[in-house]
Amino acid sequence: MQCGWLQSGPQLWLSCVHRQVMVKAQGEEHRGWLLTVDPVSRSVVLLDLRAEGASVRVVMGHAVEHVEVLQEADQETLERIRSFFVPQETLSLDPEELQRRRSGVCGWLQKNLVPVEEDGNELRVAGVLTIRAPYGAEDCSSSNQIILDRIQRLIQAQPDPRPEPDPGQSGITSIH
Amino acid sequence: MATPVSVLRLPKGPDPNSRGFDPSSPRFIALCRTSIPTSAGADTEQLLEEQHARSVLRERFLRCLLAMSNKKVHFRMHEKVNVEATFGASDIDVLNFQVSDLHTPIGVQKEALIRCHDVISLTFEV
């Protein structure tokens, strides 16, 4: 299936995502699963899945000559592609753990004289920054870069208050 | 292991900024359009759809760039030049890449700026 790639826009590119495509660029031919197309530079990002790992190829927009969609991904391949974008610690935390984390981060920020309040499942800092689950430095979002940077650094500096959940892995050994 | 070479100072061209980075030079303006214009025109609904598609695609691309940072990246450039470097950052318009430890045929450059227009494709391991 061929599409007028170079002339089309973001909507077509979005519909081709997660399909296998063949890209011709400056005498090279590459195949891979389409991860995304950058709307700013038209760069095509392909994922090459192998048995033991994967590699990503970015073909710069100015070099792309021809793109052809080859096939759809099956369920297993789709899962592997999706796992590329999902961050490491995903939503595998239960509500209790999330509550504990939320209170922990809230307390730490308050200790550092930062105006923060709980807003449902999120934390609101000074009315301009939001922290979503699981309340790490990467879960902060704000339109103010300075506050974002400060709060991210603060969260990264937070000492880990929790003891090891698994007693077998405790770092304390007792000598009898 | 190759020792880093000292920074090369290439001779200056006729213009004050002839190395291709000056955003107001005619070459830059001709080659490096900073974004793709919209095709939706005055149709609000289509515009919204297009904006949504743009933001989803751009976010995924930015995550790819994040995944690349501090990793070894192989660049395939013009004239069959293949180099390897540690990826640092990209600028907002994806026109320049900042890399470290660039292995070139004449030695290792500790820090370098690569023009995206000189790159055909780049690869990295996930």
C-alpha cells in the first residue's frame, strides 16, 4: 500500500504508526515498524525488532525519498512496540502504595517550605505545577520552567524513607 | 583507544557565518524550514484533528530522543561517512545534534555539533 507520504500530513502519518514500512533514502532502503514521524522535521522513526533486543533507526526527513506501508503488526509485535514507550516503573502500583508515595512526596515538599496540596490523585504545587502518579521527578508538569526544575531537583533529592519491603533482601546482617 | 584530537578551526568562508549554522543565512532559510505548515485551512474540526495528530507524533518523537540520550549512536552521513558518537541533545527544530566522543576518520572529537542536514539516518540499540 503506497501513500503520498511526502505530500501528506500528520493525520496520515499517525494512521500509519505501528505498521511495518519500507523507507527509501539516498540509496538506502530500511524496513521497520513505524514508531513515529516527527511533524517538525518529517523524520521517520523505525523500530527494528530482533530476537535478542531491538534497534531504532531515525531517517532524517530531508533524506526520505519514498515510504511504503507493508503490513500491519500482529498482537505480539504490537505489544513489543508499545513497550518501547512505556516508562520503566509503570502503573503496577496499588492505590495504597500510591497514597503512601503521594503523602511522602507531599510531606517532603512541605518540609522544604513548598506550598503543596493534594488534589485527588495528584499534587498541586503553588497552583502552577502538577505531580501525577507515581510522583517521581518525571511526573511533574508545569508551564513554568524554573519551578519545574526546582521541584524536580527537590524530588530527586528526597531521601528514601521506606525500609526494604522484602526482609530477605535487607542490607542489615546480624552476626551471631 | 584513540586520544581526542584538539578542536579544528576551519578557515572562514566569505560570509561571517558560512558554516551553515547561521539562521538568517539564505542557505539556512532555503534548506531548513522549521516546521511543516498546516493543510487544514479554515476548517476548525480538521485543524483540531491535525493538531492532535501533530502533538501525539511529536511527543513520541521527543520520547525517542530521550531514549537516545547518553547512548552510542551510529550516524550515516553523506559520501558514505559513518561515524559513531554518544548522543547528547537535539535542538527544538531538529537541525543540530550535540554529541560527545565523536569517532571520526581523523580522530575522536570530544564534543561536537552535527548538522542534521548532513545526516541521512542514525541508529541506536534499545
